[in-house]
Amino acid sequence: MKAVEVKGLIKRFGDFEALRGCSFNVDEGEVFGLIGPNGAGKTTTLRIIATLLRPTSGSVKVFGLDVERRADEVRRMISYLPEEAGAYGNLSGEEYLRFIASFYSDDVEEMVEEGRRISGLGERLRDRIKTYSRGMVRRLLLARTLMTSPRLAILDEPTSGLDVIYAYEVRRLIKEYAEERGITILLSSHNMLEVEYLCDRVALIDGGVIIEEGSPGELREHYGAENLEEAFMEATGRG
Amino acid sequence: MAKALLTLISKEVKELLRDPKILIGIIVMPLILFPAMGSAIGVSQRAVSRAVRRMAIAVYDEDEGSASQELIEFLSKDNDVFIIEAENLDEALRRFMEAESSILLYIPDGYSERMTSGERCMLRIYVHLRRLNMAETGKASSVEQLLTMYGEECSLRRIRRILEEAGEELQPEAVRRPISISYASILKGVVLDVPPGAIFGIIMSQNIMLPVMIMMMNVFAVQMAATSIALEKEQKTLETLMTLPIGRMTILAGKLFGSIIIAIAGAVSYMIGFSYYMRSTLGFIPQLTIETLKEAGLRLSPLGLTLLGVIIFLTLLLSLALSLSIAVFAEDVRGAQSLVGLIYIPIMIPSIILMFTDVDMLPAGLRWLMLIIPYTHTVIASKALFLGRYTPVLLAVACMLVFTTITLYITTRIFSTERIITARIRRWRLRYGG
């Protein structure tokens, strides 16, 4: 079964058409990357898959369930990390993990323990989140996204705004978790190196349409490029 | 559903209560500010009454006769009287203005002669308004009261003498005031030895206190709900919340009940502070009136109390739903607070207008305008409850039920569509963002 099936997805905001017939599939258990520049439609696509926005037309299915008609069931299978996500500043990190865990499991403590392990924040989890650095918040959010063992984790720019060390840590965590648990991960990024490091397959998106799809190796080979960045520039005619 | 709802409510309460602006501004501040204000006013009032109790009265006795001496002796019993020696009134006034006292009693020439011959005497009080404070006017009225008492005494003495001369065996008090009036009020079939003014005072206190309390509770509720949803946007937690495996209705209910809890805590804190303020300044509800209130059946019956609870609950739900529907369009807490300011107008207007009058007494146009404001029905119900008139209360409950259901439906629609994520007001224009 496909983890995600997107067919002819169109999304308009008033007169602006953010997605213009976007189609791609994500296989179960793979790490799939949506690559594209700012404004390409990555976040809109992920928000639709995460049940936050409704498609103007086209269809989106998560494990065979339509995201519009069966949104409640889809939400039980996914975990979404938005690009500019934050956490409740007046709660402690631990309270936040417990808050999220209580919606997914009866054994909250086991899930929170997993969250503690993924976040690596140790004793700092007892402090209020408003005292955390941006990197610490991102690690906490990644921990809450992954600790629930979702069938599909949707990560929008998971390392956005992080310095080299934190970005490296977050990437390592995602890779480790995907290999360890075999969950499906759909992520977006404009960092080609990150995508190359993390993803089994990628889709290049530009101007609201998917222009190419394949494994990083296939795309490099197809465009005779040294890396994904070059392949993207070639594919979009900017090279 | 119940577990998820409790988790959400607990998170809401923690988040809001741990916000120093809310904890201090809404819960702690009324408990400090009102008692502090009350104490300050109480201290100044006590200072005024101390100043009035024993006064320094300057007297310019132009008459210097036996009757004026008797008056000065009367005033000297409980006050510090000092005589101003002067050639004429102008000089006396100059000296008075240089002296410490703020009250000058001028006894004009011929006072004793007129008093002895039974003619009406004129006295003049000069008040030197040095500091323009309450004590100065208080002193003036105290001197006037003393002189009235003295005049009464003189009058009775004169009547007694005339009666003795005429050989009449009548009581001088009865001759002076042949009719004495005492009041009783009949309320809800009960005869009370209380003047109607006192009953009116009790009802007024209820008419003021209850609408004020409901108004404040609603204002707090609106603030809480707006802050709650705006914090989600400001902290960028709304998108995550909306993708959790919980129904949108549960999220909405969590926000509503979390805000209600803080709003009630705020209102209780406000009322504790406010009643302390009232007690320490005006002695607003003295024990006597509370006893009279019970005797008159002006307190709420268990049914009345239940209906009051229902109407307050519906009103709070309406305020919260309105607030959430509006605050959703703001991008941060400050923006949300400004937007929901619009709701304060319909909350406050009925409370203020109906504090002093009934809706039936308003001109037709204004009456209908008031009746389409949902909050009017809350005030109408709260007033009618104290008089045991349940029909208008039930009508008000029905109206509020309709208003609240419609508003909740709109809020639910907003929460169940993507509008909650995308719509925002910037410079009063709706924009959509992806």
C-alpha cells in the first residue's frame, strides 16, 4: 500500500494558485523528500496531507484514506512537524511531551521516555520551554513528532533556522529513527545536501507542480549532475 | 473524548495561569488594587471625620450681647472656638484668612436684640477653601447642623414659655411638629418596618453588584479566550494542535472550558477585591440590610440560583465563542486583544444602562436595540431573579440559548475549516496565506 498518493492536486488561495496539478506517491517505509525553492508549494502540499488545508481539487490519500473525508482517521496515523512550529512556552519540556503523548497512548510514561531519549535534552526537560534555545525547541518538537511512532511522519523543513551542529544532530536523529523503526517519513527541504543524506526518493517541485521524481542517484545520473542541487537547476531550466 | 478534553483543559489552565500578565493582571491585581484603593479612601475619610468631629471655629461677634454669648458657649462645648477681635467685618475677614481655622461664624449686630424679641435672626458662615478638600465642606455642614440644633433648642424654649404664659398644658415638641411619620414597606406580601428607600437601596445594590460581576466575568472570559487562541498562533502551536488525533469540537471545548475556569477565578478575585473596596469606603451592604434582604425574601431561592447559574453559563459560552471566532483572525495576542475589544461594547452598554433603569422604560427604538444585544437578556434575568419573577427569566434564558447556539455554530464552522489556519486580518483586510 502506498503511504501517500497525491493525484492532480490543485490548491488556490483566492486568485493565487499555489499548487497546479501536483502528483506523486510515497511508498510505505521510505524517506521521501520534496525539494524546491521558497514558494514552490512544498508547505501547502504537506499541510494538505496533514489535514490542515483542503484541496481545491485533486485527491490526496494517506494509507488509502482520503485526507478530506476521513481526516480524523488520517490524524491518528500521522505526526506533523510544521516549519515554524513552536511549543507552549509556559509548559516544561516534559509537560509538553506528556501533553502530546496523552492523545496517542494509554501508556503515557513509555512514550514520554521515548521522547526524552530522542530529544536528548536531559534535565533541561524540567525547565519551561520559553527558556530553551531555538535548537532545543526544534529537538523537543522532533522528539514529540517521532515518539508517537506514527505510520507517517511529515516534517516540513526539519532543520530550518538551525545552526550547523543542531542541524547535523536533527538529521542524524531522523535517519536513526527511520532506520530503527521503519516508519514512513515525508519531508520538505530546500537544502539539497540534507535531502541527499536523508531521502530514499525525492520529488522536485517548482511553481506548484512536480517536475521530476526518483532516487537522488537516479536524478543525478539523469541530469549528469554531481549533486542534487545541480540536478534541480537543470530540471528547472535554471542551470 | 473526556480524557482528551481534560488534558486540553488542564493545558489551557496551566498555560494561561503561568502567563505572568494573566496571573498578575487578572487574578492577583484585583486582590491588591481594590483593597489598597479602599484602604486609601477609608484612611482619608477617617481623617475627614476626625477633622469634622472637633472643629476650630472662628467667631466674629459684632453683637456682643447676651444671646450671642450663649451661642458661643453652646458652640464651645465640643469645639475650639476663638473670637476674632476686629473693628469691622472686613478686618475680621482679613484676620480670619490669616488664622488656621477654615470656618468663621459672623454674628451681626442686633442678633441678641432680635433673639430676645422673638424675631428671626440671620447668621453667616464663611468657609475659607484653602485646600479644596472634603474636610472643609464637611466642617461647614457640621457648623450648620450645630446651629440648626441650637435654633431648635431656642424654638422649644420659646414655645414652652408661651405655653406657660397661656396656661396651656401642651407638649412643646407636639406644638412644634404636630405630625410624626414612620414608614413601612410591603414587598412580595410581607410587611417590613423599613422605609421604601432602604429596600430600594438593597435592590439597587443588587442591581449594581450583579450586572457588574457578570460584566467583569464576561470581559475576563473574552480576554482569556482571545489570549488562548492567539497564544497558539503566536507560539506557532496551532498547526500542531490541529493535526493531533482529537476532534475539532474537543479542541474548541477545551479552549472554552479552560477560559471559563480562568474567567471565573478572575471574576471571583475581582469581586473579593471590589466588595472589600465597597465595605471599606461606603459600608455598601451593612448587616442590617442583609438581614432585611432575607426577611423580605429578596435573596435567591434554589430555583433562582440554578437559573442564575444557567444564564451566567450561557452568557459566558456566548462571550467565549464570540471571542474565539474573532481572535482567530489575529496573528498575535496583542492583535487579538484589540480585535475582541469590539465585544466589550455590547457587554458593557446593557449593564450600564440597565443598572439605572428597566428596559420597558426606554424609548421604543432604544428598547429594541437593547433587546437584540444578547447581554441585555442576562441583565434582565439577573434583575428579575431577585424579585422572584421567573417568566422574564425563562424568556431571557430562551433568548440566550438561541444567541449562544448560533454563535457556537459559527465558531464550530470556523474551527472545522481551514480558515482557522489561513485567515487573518491585517490592516482590516482578510488575507489568505499558504
